[in-house]
Amino acid sequence: MSSFKALAIGVLFFSFYSSTASACEDGHWIQSVSSDGAIIKLEDGSIWEVDSGDAITSMLWLPTTGIVACDDKLINTDDDEKVDANRLK
């Protein structure tokens, strides 16, 4: 296979993979966490429902904790923890 064909295949693969990957936004932080860890409100006003199996982790997260918000998860950048979550608002 020529190097041009290999490059073209690589570009096509990368384009397909990039379009199917979940979108994430960094620079967020926690405004509040419900006492049971099931609901998290971020500084932008978004409200997230945490998966019941992960709420025990998120209930320990503190306001001002740095967060990366993805389509289906929240990542605590201060403690390197993540929870499955769905955006409600």
C-alpha cells in the first residue's frame, strides 16, 4: 500500500472516530451537590442526574470542584474521578 493510500485511510478513520466520540466541555465547576449525590448543579446552571451506582462517589464532591462535562458522564478533575450522569437541564 502506498503511503498516500495509508494516509487517506488514516484521515478517513480519524474523521469517522471523531464524529462518533462523545462531546466534552471542560472549565466547569460544581455549584451544588444534593446530600445523596444524585443531583449536581454546575456553575452554568446545568443540572445533572447521577447514576444511582455512582452517587456514593459524587456525594463527596465539593462546590468549586473542577468538572469536565461529557454527554453521559461528569469527570472530577480535582480527584480524577468520574460518574455516569444524564443532563436534565
